[in-house]
Amino acid sequence: MTIRRFSVLLAALLVLLSVSSCVGPVQHKAGTPAPENEEIELPEDFSFSIVWNTYGISSYDSASGKLVKTKDTEHIGKYTKYVKMSEEELKTVYRYLFVDIDLTAYPDVYDPFNAPGAEIIYTSEPNQTVILSATANGVTKTVTCEEIAYGTPNNCFSEEARQFMLTKEKIVSLITSFPEWEAFPDYEVYYD
């Protein structure tokens, strides 16, 4: 083998190595689309919490693992468990909050069913409270939706609002699929 051929093979090998080193988990900028099968790099400090349901009676905090089915009870211990999410579940929630939508782009106080300044307001009784909070890369963002109407994402006033409520529904669906959630007793109080 000549020195020239060796140099060409070495250069080709170096190019292949440099290209292969680019493949792997990707840290996405918030709100940028990513293919569903693309690996997401989970920030070391990622955690989230969510409050949802009628009057905000249900909650989950990934940092502590505290899961509450309802706080509208005299027996809170029956409706509280501690559940740590797996890394894959956390990556899924991270994707929902920072890839599918950009949580940081939403206002701190938000009503996804009523545009700011709307003359006709969409309400319901009972109402719901949704509070989504997440920490990633040293930044914490909380979006508070207090006493908002019950409705489907299609009732939201904009596409961004619809995506926010779809994200909330996906996170709630994941949490309520935990065996610990399914093992909770029925609610003591029901709302019409």
C-alpha cells in the first residue's frame, strides 16, 4: 500500500468517525419539531409538576414523586402515593412540554378557552384548574390556568391554546395509567 492510498483511507475513516459521532441524543431548542423516533437528550435538572381536574384536586410532582388523586377528602392519605417516573417517561413528558409545544412561550397566567379581551367568555360550573410547571436547563416556567371552563381542546380560542390543552391531556393520560393511580379508591366527592 502506498503512502498516498493510506492517506486517502485514513481521511475517509476520519470522515466516517466524525459523522458517526454526530448521531445520538439531540438537545432540541424549545418548540422545534423533532421526529417521533428521534432520541431526546433529557436535561439533568428536568422535573415537572401538574395540577389538574375539577378545582385542581389532582396533582403530580416528578421531583418528589407525590401523586394525589384528590385533595377534596378528609382522608388524604388514601388518595396519596409516591411514584417515580422512569427516564423514558420523563423524556416523553419533556418532549410534550419542550418539543411538541414550547411551554416557555405561554403566559404565566392563561385561559386557553378565552382570548385576552374577549367580550363573550366561555365558562362552566364546576370549572377546572390546570397548573403546568417545568424546570429544564436551569429555567423554571409555570403556566397557571385557574378556574377555567371545562371543554375539549377544540373549544380553545387558538391553535396554541389547543396544543396546550392537548399536552395537558397527554400528561394526565400518562399519569392516570400508573398502576398506583388505578389502585386508588373511587372519589368521595363527585361534581355535576
